[in-house]
Amino acid sequence: MAKMKLKVKGILLDLDGTIVDSKEAYKEAVETAFKALGQKFVPTSMVTEIPKRLELTLPINDLVRGVDAQKFLDLYLNAYYKATATKTKPMPKIDETLKKLSRKAVLALITMRYVPKENVIKELENFGLAKYFKHVITALNTHTPKPSPEAFIKCAENFGVQPCECLVVGDSVADIKAGKNAGAKTVAVLSGIFSREELEREKPDLILESVNQLPNFLE
């Protein structure tokens, strides 16, 4: 793997678990939703299992027995999007990494958050990271979010390059599936909520501990 060098013109990066650490936001969202429904005890496993299920568009009914699943989901998502304003934090050394990546290719940010892209841009601006991205796309800007390739194909078109000349970088199974569906190269990072085993099953071109290692694998 150390000898692999990827040559790309565009790098399409995920947000949560890749650029920013969102675990505290996930925790607050789960606790807030359960508390609103009269349940105070929240198993630690719920903090990552619920966003993982949502990322994979899998049901959560078995995780929230005793409460209305749809009501829980509405409360959870509302709490999560509020929490991202104060609870997310940039991944270590991400500013330096994005600076290096932006010298090698044009960058875009693609997130499955159902929020206006202005919200995400403001979050990035607070961290001093917005300047590195030519495009920001959220789930509201697509008809079909990840694992659909729509957002990645749209980004490639905006960059004036082919999807096969792009690299998709993310921490989730959906990121890798979407990248492959678009015909792009894919890199999975282990800084989010998915395990190495889960990501290996999708056969990305590379699996890295974090995006900070990526510049070493680009021409």
C-alpha cells in the first residue's frame, strides 16, 4: 500500500468523521431525543449505532423499543443539527492537511446532512477551513443522497473533470459505495464510526487511519 500513488484532479471529501469529529454531537442528539421521550438511560453503543444505521438507511426500531421510532428520529435529527453548531470540532491537523491537498487537486465537501449548505460553510468558516473548498453539497442539494453517485457526478461536472479523475474520501460505507457508483477512486478513513472490517468489505482503493495520511499517497 505504501507504494500506491493516486493521480487525481478533484478530491471529494466527506464532513462528519472525516473533516470534523462529530461524536459529541451524536451523543447529545441521542441523549436529547431519549430524554424528550421520557427515557434517561442511553447505552453507549447507541451513540454510534444510530448514526451508522441512518447512514446506511437501515431501520432503528429495534434500538428504540418502547418509543415511537419516527418521533424519536425527528427529535434526534433536530437535536443533532443544533448540536453540530457547537459540538463538532476539526480533526487534528486538518488545516495543514487540507492545505496540502488543495495544492494537488481542487476540493469539494459532500455531506449527508439535511441542512442548507450555508450552515455547513459557516461551520467550516468557524474552523478556518471553508477557504479550501470550491464546492459544498448537502443532502438538500441532491435528489438522491449517498450512496447515490449524484452529488459526486455533479461535483466532477462543476470541476470540469471526469468522475474517474476524482477521489472520494470518507469514513462510511455510504461514502465508498457512492464513490464507486460514480466511477471515482475511493479512500476510506478510520476516524469515524465505521470499523475497518465494515469498510474493507466495500473494497476502497485505500484505507487510512485518517485523512492526514492522504497527501503521501497522491502524485
